[in-house]
Amino acid sequence: MENKELICVNCPMGCRITVTLDEGRVIDIKGYTCEKGKNYAAQETVRPMRVLTSTVRINGALARVLPVITSQEIPLDMMEEAMEAVRMLTVDAPVRVNQVLIPHFLGTDADLVASRSMKKI
Amino acid sequence: MYDVVIIGAGITGTMLARDLSRYKLKVALIDKENDIADGATMANSAIVHTGYDPEDGTLKALLNPEGARIYDTLLDDLGCRYRTAGAYIAACGPEEEAHLDVLADRADRRGIPYEWLTGDEARRNEPNLNDQVTKVLNFYTTKIIYPWEVAIACAEVAVGNGVELYLNSPCTGIDKTESGYTVHTPEHDFETKLIVNAAGVCADQINAMVGKPRFEMRPKKGEYFVIDNNVHYVDHIIFPVPSAKGKGVLAVPTVYGNTLIGPNSDYIASTTDTGSSFQGLDYVRTNIVRIMKNAPLNRSIRNFAGLRPSSSVSDFIIEEAADAPGFVNAASIESPGLASAPAVSKYIIENILRDKLEWTENPDAVMTRERPVVMAELSEEERAEMIRKNPLYGRIICRCEQISEGEIVDCIRRPCGAHTVKGVKKRVRPGMGRCQGGFCEPRVLAILARELNISPLDVVLDSKASRILCQENR
Amino acid sequence: MRNYQAVIIGGGSAGLAAAVTLKQKGIEDILVLEKDGEAGGILNQCIHNGFGLQTFKEQLSGPAYAERFEDQAEQLNVEIKLNTMVTGLNAQRQITYVNPDEGYVTISADAVILAVGCYERSRGAVEIPGERPSGIYTAGQAQRYLNIDGYLVGKKVFILGSGDIGLIMARRMTLEGAKVYGVAELMPYSNGLPRNMKQCLEDFGIPLYLSHTVTKIYGHDRLEGIDIAKVGPDRKPVPGSEIHFDVDTLLLSVGLIPENHLGDEAGIEMDPRTRGPVVDESYMTGIRGIFACGNGLHVHDLVDFVSLQAARAAEGAARYIREGEPEGRTVNTAAGENVLYVVPGKIHTDNVPGHTEFFFRVRKPMDDAVLTVRAGSKVIRTVRKKKLIPSEMERLLLTQKQLTGLEGDLVIEVREN
């Protein structure tokens, strides 16, 4: 059994939440004031998840780079691997916002998508 | 074989280069930096003093009033911006008032106009003048200028008339030859009859390459605040009564509506230490209150430090070195060096170089420069016409100072044109405003890369090694 | 001279939201003037997520958030002039703009909405002494180079100021292979949102030095290093506490200032605390028919509130265009104890249109505080707050009834329990 303390970042309240783990399994959560905070704390102590935003090279647009985003959170521990994949990717204009560039990004449930539209020139 | 190699492209060197370019002479102007006017000319109070301050019998007393008189027509000839702002010397109490009498006496003998104001009269014109000020001497013909603009204009004229400009050319050694000297720089050697040493804070080092200098440079650092041009603080230049330490902490309006507050002066630095310091800025902060109130230092958009090329000799040193014939020092050109520069140049030609060269006027020489297009200075009709001819004049790059892409492109393409971000800033002023380039610098960088046909990675801020971007990302 | 019903200066998040709302309110003859080559403003370079939680209940990137509004504006046929810089504004609501196609043009408008955004405090404004090499950027400048132009500014980075853009850039540059050595914050608390502290610094083990500042810059050409030092309660460096970092890059994230030179030119009264115009509950400035919103009014931490306020400014402008100025007495609002500023700065107390929302920031972090709104000695509302921090803008709603017939300044103050 171990206790992990964290401060919730979902809203300005900044609740101090204590998560009790037993061999990596969450068995108790204390100190949260909303469901969102509870879920956050559970996930954060087991495997933190983050949205990744970056840019990829784009050909045929006014700009050299296109901003991209994961359609949902991916594990924080996969960021390095994720950046490798982002660096390798080149796309061609035109691109629509939310257009999927890499489906099931690194085998997760998230897609890597364009986070804006870019016209072809 | 060159007739003259001028070492140092500051206000002294460029002014001389321009004057020499009137004649059929082979002249090289060399500088160690990546642009003209990167030393003391870039960082000073930007005032054309009228010449009341120097002690009698000095070169300063001879050349300052004459230099100021030459500027009366020179600034228009060179298409440079200036304003005759007038300088208030503000005395607090009888002791300082007595010193004003000394200045007025000198001014009388040197033919410099002035007027007396009571403290209250002065405060009516300058409400931020401190209540302790009892009497003011107004040297109303004192001008403010953009010093580097004048140096750049002189260099443009000189280069237009055939003077060769070599930047990034530090003088690494000088050899005596039969007919003169060889000046070594990393990329070129210059065989020359004569050398003029206008190397600012490095003048003693250059002199030491040919002989034993009779002076030692002791650069004095001056630190300033620059106040946002939406704060209207002073109309006139406002000085305390000068003391042994120098002209004191001043409030100076600039030609584009900012205010300089500074400098400190009691600090002696190395020739490369142009950094500002907490102590220096604190000195300015605590001493401006001697003559001023409501100093808007919280509206500072920038602080900077400059090195005054002062030396162990209290006067200008303008002479042929005793142990090196044909090597001419124009050294220790500290304040009022900017105001004196046109007369310094004339003095060098008339009194030192006159007998050493053949002086044939070049009939094709053009001694004037047309002012570059400044959209903000044009009438509505003129602006419309400019944009019709070139739409880039309608694309504003610097939002603080409202400078168009057309003006930026012009300053890159001109002779002695800008090839650095700071070079563009010096010539047409994007980045001089309250955002200090936060908004426009990436745009200026892109324009430089395009116009110079180089990678954005190779665009520099100022010196050759001052890259702005580190690598392509993707 | 061409007259529009409304002209909006700025096509960023505030300007687009104002334009959309004006059209929705039936004000058809409007024009947006945008200095850049595309609409969206600073959002275009804010490629990180976290935008739109309030407005769209989604976590969008900055460009995606802007695109939602651009699409709406397009559907509503909002006319946007791009590459168009406004160079003049006067109290008669005459606007001079310039662009490459038309040159300088002067137009007028029944209502003008200032949505001009803000600029970053520069090195000069925070007084960092030392040399002036390359390698020193505002965080937003580095962000633009990276996210729009596609260039990394440096590899060994230190950040002064814990503002959100600096924190976001710490993460972004780390992910791009730069080493971020730390963030120094002059104040004893962070100026960024807690979420950014966690996800941009802690996630990557980047140290935060509270009560520290940069005291020295090294390097004549490109930045070679910096010293930071601890500051005392007077915020002056403590000698001997210096720590040196060999870095080639220093980012400044030391605050944003509303861009108000047009407002100054028109003679609009400014609030010295926000450094933006003083506005009433309809977001009208002291000059009839000129409204202000967005970061040009006061600096926001969430774009959602920018859009919200801009929509209210547009509602105010629409009402003004139809009905003229609100009449009756006004009272000023004031930032009381522990409050940095309050927007709006004045309100009408006779004909209050519905609820009025007040936006304010506290001066220091506070736990378990009581917020009091009073007019003179009369307490109008008290609210208990579990946690207040300067980096998060607070909102407070007062009803028509609470505001009607008030006497004396309306003061918002906060005390710790």
C-alpha cells in the first residue's frame, strides 16, 4: 500500500487529493470535490495522460509547418516516441481542420489530426 | 595604393570619409563591426551641443562651436532628421547660478546665442522641471539628431563618390613601408600613404601598432533609459549644471518623440563591456530628481549603455603621431564629439593632411544625400502615389512606429544598406517602439532573408555571430 | 467618406466574436480591419490545447478555436480586410487605415469596437541589465518563430517569468529537443495557471525558481549565459545568491500590456491598472460609440472569456447603434483591498440592462477568502472563495436589482478569513 498526493489542476480550486494504491491498483481516493477530479487523480497516479500538440512539415501551403494535435490524450510516457513520429511526417496541402493524419496514433485510441485548415497555393 | 585608410566608421570616420570623397583620392573606410556606427555613435545622448561647455584653449572649444554651425546646413544636405529643441541648463540655488554665468560668458565670446529664464518661466514651458530649479540658461539653438543616421548618410555619400567601405575588418596589425603603411585585416591588406585612426575606444590599441601612444583610452560607460513615445515628458533637453564628472543626468527628447533619461558617468569599463547594470541604472534613477520631477521611468521601453571614448587626456587628440609620420590620431573624441565631428573632419584635412596629398576636386562628387522615403513624413497625396507605384509601402510591418515593408526594403537595397536586423532598426526604426520588435522582428527577419537571398538561419541581429534562429524545425 | 454601422479594429479572437455577434444582432453593415495576412490574431501561433472549454465544451488548439469563429464570420458574410493596419482613430469615430491595395483610406462608423490585442513586455520594460546579444526573445516571439515560421531559436534555454506563454514554450521547446534549464519568477508565487505549472514544468522536471530574477546577461554576439539571483521582499537581488547558467537562449514571459496607442490618439480615458480603456457595462469607453474588448481592454488568461466579453461589447454596440447612449447616472467601480483591477470601470445605475458581470484579479494568492462588494458603506454582496490566485481572472455577477440606484463607488475587495 502506498499513498500518492497530488493537486488537481482541473479548476482553480486546486484540491489536494490522496490516492491509495495497492500494487499499482487504485483502492481509495480522498480529497476530491468532483467526479472529474476523482477520475483525473486515478488516471494521474497510474499512468498520466496528455494531449500532444506540435507541428508537421507541410508541402504546397503558404506556411512551412502545420499545427497538429492528438484527438484525445495519450500516455505521457509515450511523448518521446510520439515526437519521433511527428518529426517523420510530411503532409500535402490542402488540409482541413480535424483531418486525420495518422489514425490510431502509436496504437492508442487517439488520432493525430490537423489542428487548422491550410489552403493549397 | 590608397591615399588614406580610415580606421573606424563611427561619426568621426564617416564624416572624414565624406569630406575626402570630394577629391580624387583613393580612400578606404574600415571597421571591425558588421555595420556603420556600431560603437559610441550608436549609444549617446544624441545632442548637437552648441559649444558653451568646453574650457577655453582646448580643441573642444575650437571645434565644438564650429561643428554645430556646420550641422546647420549639413543635416539638410544629408537628408537627416533633426529638431532644434533647445537646451535648458537648470541651476538650483546661488552656487549653481554662478556657474551659469561662466557658461554665458563663454557663449558670449564664442558667438553662441542663449536666453535667461527664471525657474518659474522655465517651469511654464517644462512643467516637469523640479521646483528647486531657480534659474535656467536656454541655449535655444541646440539640436537633437539621430547620430547613426548622420554617420550612415555620410558613409552613403562617401561610398557613392568612390570611397571603399570594409565592414567586419578589424585592424590586426600595421607595418611601416617605404611609402607609408600596410594595414592588415583578416581578409585584406591595405597599402596606404596615410592612416587616420578614428577607432573610438580602441584608438590606443591601433596607435600602439605603429608607435607609442601618448594617451591611454579609458572608456566611460553611460547608461540610459528610453521612455515610450506616448509619454510627453519634455520638449527641451534638460541638463543640470555641469560638474567635473560630466554633464550629469539629463532628460533628452529624441527626434521621434521618445525621451532619454541618463546617463551615469563615473564608471570606467573595458572596451567591450557595453552592458548596463543595476547600479548604473539606479544612479540615473536617483540623480534625475536633482532637476526633474515625475520621471516616467516606469514607462521605460529599453535601457542601454554606451561607451564614451574618453582617454587619459581630457581634450580631443587630433594630431599626427610624433613617432609615426603619416599616422594621424583622431582619438579621445568624447562629448562633445558628435557636435564637433564636422569640424574635426575639416581640421584633419586643413591642418594635418593638407600638405601630404594632392587635392584635386572630383567634378562628379555628389556631397548631398536625398532623404529616404519615410511614409510618416509624406502628405496624403504623396503617400497614395507611393503605394500606387509600390504596394509594399502600404504594408505596415512595425505597428508601434508604423513602418512599411517598402521602407524596409529600401534601406536594405541602398548603398551601405542594412543587412542585419539592427541595421534595419537603425535606418528605418522597426523595433524602436514599445514592443521592441516583439511583433515585427520575425517579419523583418523574413524580409532580410528574402532581399539578401539568404537562409533565415543566416540572418543576424548585429555582429556576424549574432544569429537569431538556431535550426530549421521540420 | 464611407460610413459603416460598425467597424471592428482587429480580427483576432475578440474582433471575430464581436463581428459574429453584431451580425447575429442584425447589424449588417460592418467591417473588420486586420493587420495580418489572415484572421485569428495571436491564436494562430498558440497551437497548444486548452481553448474553447467554456465556449465549445471542447479542448481545441488556438488555430482551431479561431477557425470556428472565422467559419461563422464567413457564413454571416462578415467583410474582413486583411493586411490592413489602422493608423488613426479620432473621437468622431473616423478611422484611417492603410493596406497595399487601397493605400491610406479614411472611413467613419456609428460604432467602433477596439479589439486590438496586447503586446509582450520587453526586456527594457523589466530592466534586465547586461549585454545585448542575440538569443533573447519574448516568449511569444519564440513561439511565432517555432509554430508559424518553423524555426527553433535555441537549444539551451532559460525562461524569465512564469507567465503562461513562457510555460507553454518550456514544454514545446523541450519536446523539440531543447534543454530548458529553468524558469525564474520574481514573485513568491507562479504567474501561470496551475495546469500549465504541472503539465509544462513538472512533467518535464523543469525547475521553477520563485523569488528569483535574471541579474546578468553574458555574451557579446549570441547569448552565452545568464546569472539569476534570489530577490528579497523588496524584489531586489540578494548579493551572493547568484546561480549561473550556460544558455544560448533567454525567453521573457513577464507580462502582457494592452495595445492602446489608437485609444490614446482618440483621447480615450485609460485605467492605469489594466492599461486599457475604462469602459461601462456595455463596454463603451469614455468616448461615445467607441467600445473596447479582448486583450486590448485587459489581459485575459482564457480566450473563452475574450470571446464572451467581445460578444457583450458587440451587444452594447448594437444597442448603441439602435437606441443611442444609455442615459442616467453612473458610478465608478474600484479595486479595493487585495484587488488589482475591476472591469467594467463604471456602470449606469438608473437603466441597468439585466445582469452585469464584473471581471477582476486579486493581487496575491489567497486561501479561504471573503469577497465583498460594497457601494459606500452599504454591502451589496459577499461571497466566500476557497482559493484565489492572481493568474486566474475572477468573475462576479450582480443583478439589475443590486445595481439600481447605487450611491458612491462600487468597490470590490477581498480579505482572507
